[in-house]
Amino acid sequence: MNEKEEINDAIFLLNDHLDIKQTSLELNNTAIQNYENLRDKLIEVIHYLLNNDVQKLLTAVYRIDVSEEKFKSAMENENINLISESIADLIFERELQKVKYRKKFPG
């Protein structure tokens, strides 16, 4: 699986797990060309959710199966931008693991 396929699969999972399909926050695979673009957009989404819908974010983190310990650690920061980056990295890492696992073990 190449990077673009992984990105497309990750975008599909993120839109579903973050419950942002058909909203202004929806991740668009035509605008996202690489991991860095995806990470940057995901940081924006997380930042928005932290400010506007924390419950949706918490539900998504649970659905994505992000480590509770790592999530709590990320939330300890006082700077919301750093919190957004840390949570986005945790989510991105976990969803990419799922994409690679599903490709390796289809069915």
C-alpha cells in the first residue's frame, strides 16, 4: 500500500470516527496529498472540537481506541495548540495502525 492509499483509508476512518462526514470539518482526500497535510488538517479539527464540542472529541477518542493514559497526558498541557497537536498525533498514529493492520490482514 502506498502513502496516498494509506491517506485515503485514514481519511475515511477519521471522518467516520470523528463523526465529521458531511460537515464543514470533513477531511477531503483531494485536498490532502501527504501525511503532513493530513496531520495539519487533523490538528485544525481537534482544535475546533476542543473549543466547541469536547464531548464529540471524547467519544471519538474512545471509538478510535487511543490510549487513555496518553490522552490524559496530552490534556495536561496548558497550551491549547499543543494539546491539539498532541491529540491529533495520537489519533493519527492509531488510525494509521488500523489502516496498515487491515491491509495486512484483510477480511
